[in-house]
Amino acid sequence: MNDFSAWAEIDLDAVAHNVAALKALTRPACRLMAAVKADGYGHGMCEVASVALESGASALGVSRIDEALDLRNHGITAPILVLGHTPAHRCREMVDQNLIQTVCALAEAQALSRAATAIGATVSVHLKVDTGMGRLGINTVVPGRTAPQEAAVKEALAVLDLPGLAAEGVFTHFACADSADKTHANAQFKRFSTLIQELEAAGRPVAVRHAANSAALIDMPETHLDMVRAGIAIYGLYPSAEVDRQKVALKPAMAFKTRVAQVKKVPAGFTVSYGATYTTPKPTVLAVVSVGYADGLNRLLSSRGFMLVRGCRVPLVGRICMDLTMLDVGGVPDVAVGDEVVIFGSQNGAFIGADEIADALNTISYEVVTSITGRVPRVYCNGSSSAVRR
């Protein structure tokens, strides 16, 4: 038993299971990139990266160069793709740390090319093309057409010809692969495939082609190509309720927990928390628990959410505070100070998932797990061993 007020338990065996299960969905020659950006979706970037690489991943994806440098500082030598923009003046760090940088436009690539040639170096890059996400990448979209616009092919070829850049890969990102209706995703993949064919016809094939995110990895095997990028799924969460969960059994890797700080009997008509927005309808017992919105418990769950106490679902009552939350435990016998309380995860056969919390908030599980703040210790379980990151 630990003495933390609130903590996140990370099951690294679950991460290992998920990576292996996802890799098994691909062809043997297809590589798997584990997305560990945003501190490993809140699970711990370096801890997850190490386990993922041991379990079938052969590359890592991050959003920012400083995340990549942190991985290198922790001794990780695997290929790392920086998915977001990096200023060209950081070219030396890219080269020295053997990083792969995404380039999304000719002007950006030209700036990086100038920086690389100025120091007599070559930067490894992957070219990103926008096939219908409307985000980073060379725009290939002509509304109503599945063929890429001609200007996009010319721009891509111009990027590939720049000195100082080694264009090792080309990729795109799906906007709707997690929907049951794959019309948009199929149109994106058609644009991407056609662009690749045109690059090859121009004598500029690219070695690593990748498009599949977690949803496409599960539902669209035709998109696997040379590499897949697994994100939310390696943490045991499905991209949406619409992907085919029968294809792969994932294990949630994170549980979020707290403890009872005080138990008090209260009468009917007793008001709870800021604003006195909740009034007890009958005599009951309240448990004050040591977690609040400063820990990542969304305040919109006030008087709407549930937690597990002694294996029973109990409601949150009143407004969630910065550091504390109140539960009605009148129906649970013998609740005591120090009892474990589960915000999401399992307890005595009962379960609340991050997806359930996301549904209550009209958001996605990605936001739920990445919102847990840095003051919450991560407790890592791996086989019979455990470790803590404060």
C-alpha cells in the first residue's frame, strides 16, 4: 500500500500485450511505430517506449523534438520520428541525436535544407501529405476527386530533390478511420496511393510509406504498407466504439486511483461543496476523497460521475474541488479513511473505463488519460516488480 493522495497505476505488462497483439495484425515485414507523444498519452513516455520496443515496436513517434531528446537522454536508440514542426535552427540536434523530422511543406523543407547544408550535414526526413485531414502536410485534396492535385505531386518531388535532406519516408493521417463508414478514409488512402505511384513513376520511390493509425491498423489492413503507427491502442483503449473490437483484445494499461480522506454522516438537506449546488435528499454518509481537478479529474463530472468504493459504484456529489471530491457512500457499509477509491479501472470485479468517463464528458478517452496531471505519481507494475515516477 502506498501513501499517495492520488496516483495512476500503469500496467506495463498490458502495454506489452497490446503492442504484441497489434503487431500480430500486420504482415511480418510491416514495422510498427509506437506513438509515445504527450508523455506516452499520460502513461509515461520513456517507460512505455522501452516496453513497446521490447514487445514488437521498432520505431517511436513523438510530437516535439524535446520529447525525442528526452528519449535519447534515457538511453533509447531506436528510430524516432518527430511528427510536429521543428524550427530549422535546431537542425544540429536532429543530426547529432539521429532523429527523423517530419516536413509538411516545400518552404519548411527548404529552410531545413539550408540549415543542413550550412553545417555540412544530412537530416533524415519523412514527408507528410494532407489527403483529407486538413492539418499538417502538403495539400493533395481537390474536393470531389480522389486523385491528388497535380501541384501536390510537383511540391512533393521538389522536397525530395532538396540537398541536405534524406527523404526516407512519406505518410498521411486518416481523419475518419475510426468511423464505421470508411468512405472518407478510403478516399484519403486512394489519394495517398496515387501520389506514391506518381512519385515512383517520376523515379522517386520512398522507402517507408505509412498511413495506418490505430483504427486503420485494426479495421483497414490494406493500409498497413511499410509501417503502421499505433497510438491509443497500445495503451489498451480502442479508438472509438465503431472499430471492430473482435479483431484484437486490448488490455487497458492505466487505472486512476485515490483514497478516502474523511467519512462523515450528514442529515437530509445538507449542502455539499462550492455553490451549494447539491443538497442531500435524505440522511447519508459522505466520503471526501483526495483528488480534484488539479489532478486531472474533470470538473464537468461534478454531480454526474461515479467512482468505485469497496467494489461499489458511488456517485460524485457537489462540485469537484481543486484537491478534493465528495462521494455519497451511504449504500456502502464500513467505508473508512484510507480506503482505495477507483476513478477509472477495476476494483473487486467492478469496472469503470476511461471510455465511460469520456462519454459522460462528450469527449474521447485520449483526453481523459492525457489530462492526468504531473503531480499525480505514476506507479508502474511489470510482472512482480513495481516502480514509481513522482
